Amino acid sequence: MEVEAAVARRLWRLFEPYHAVTYFSPECREAFKDVGLKGFWMGYFAGRAAPMGQVGPGVVTATFFGFHPAMVARALPDAWGFAPVPAVLDARLHGVDHALRRLLGDGVDDPALGEAARLARAATEGAGFAGRPLFAANAGLEWPEPSHLALWHAATLLREHRGDGHVAALLAAGLDGCSAHVTLVATGALTRDVLQPNRGWSDEDWEAAAERLMARGWLDDAGELTEGGRVTRRAVEDATDELALEPWAALGKEGSERLAELLEPVARAVAHDIPLPNPIGLS
């Protein structure tokens, strides 16, 4: 049976929180600090970029897409002088392990977690690397054990696979990093005061992006999306879901539905550590 695009969005909302503990749990933030990384954003940029190796700010600006280049450059390449890539990767896994053991409690040994990990891994193995730099980089890492870490690794792979596709959808729609954020705020999903400073864009950058969108007929004078803007933004989200389907098509409808069922309680268990709205943009 064919897997519908809505399945990709549903599963994203379930595996994204499990991945996001990487940046928001106190254990993970402390682990990054312990290896020498300074502050939340250096931990975020280095922790997320480390699977690609000792990359510079240009590569990270390109692959992460939505950040002002100067914001990335405040963290990289300096981070690699404080903590080499292997140390960052070890800290990331160490922090996640401790965070998930706390958040899941006795559930960390639940056989259902092992089943979820096997299904999620099967989904990742059905996806190709072409045009997916962050997905491919994480796929090059060894699979961790036990089950709660294997599931986290799969969630990270699936999150980056979807993110790589989202960047492609935004580019195909003719949106740059700042303009994409202006349209997202105009949908009401997040507020400007949360998103703009956490992406490093100045007021001048933001207003210039709004002017570009108005010139294209996608934003009105009040900063609201026009009908054309709503169509464009909806098309981006639909394309993102379509581009995220490959893992779920490989897993199949029954397997995807079973994984969603298993992820529901897991997502609830980790939600305590994920602030909403949060600096990395999960609404």
C-alpha cells in the first residue's frame, strides 16, 4: 500500500523531539561544555556539524541554510580549536545517553524501544544520499547501542534527511535563508522575536527580505502573506513532505504506522526538555 505524504509529517513531529534532546537537555549542554565548547550556539553548530568533519563556516551556512553567515562564523572554526571532531561526537553521544536514561526512566529497557529502533533503522536504510549532505554525514557514523541510542541515531538521520529536503524545497521556491524565515513568521508558526535573533539576522536584513517578498507579491504591507505567498509556502511544505517520503515508502505503510504508534509515548516522555517555541525553530 502506498505511503501518503501526511505520514512523513506525522512521523517527523514524533521523532524530532527525540533528536532535539541533543541540544536542549542539560546533560547534552553540559557534555559539550565539558569538552570545551562555549555556549549554546557553539554546542549546536559544532554538535550538528561534527558528522561532516572539521568543516568551516561556509559549509555550515550552506547546509544549515537559515543562519546569517556571521552567526555561524562566531562559532566555527573556533569550536574545533576547543574540541576536535571526535571529542564533539563523543560528547554528543555521551550527553544523549544520560539525558535519555533520565527522561525514559525504566522505559529505557522496554522491548518496544528496541522494536522502534529496528523499524526506524530500516526506514533510514531505504533512503539515498544524493543531495542529502547532513543525512549522508550522519549515516557514515557507526550505529550506537543500546536501543535508546540506536533510536536516537535513526531519529537524527531521519531529521537531517527531512531537513536536507526542506532546504531543496525552499531553494526551488526561490527563497533565501532570511526570506524563508519571514514567510514562516507570517504563517503564525513562530514569532519574529523568537526566530530572528536566533538566526542572527538584523532588523535591516529582515526588512530587506520583507521588501523582496512584497516585490514578488508574496507579502502585503502589513507583513501578512498574500494569496500568492500562502500558495508558495504551502507548496514548500508539501514538497518537503514529498521529499521526505523515501524512508517511509521503504518501510511501508504498516511499518510506518507501527513506528508512529511506538514513538507516541517516547515523544511525550522527552517533551519536558524541549522548550516551545525554541531557538532551533521547532514549533
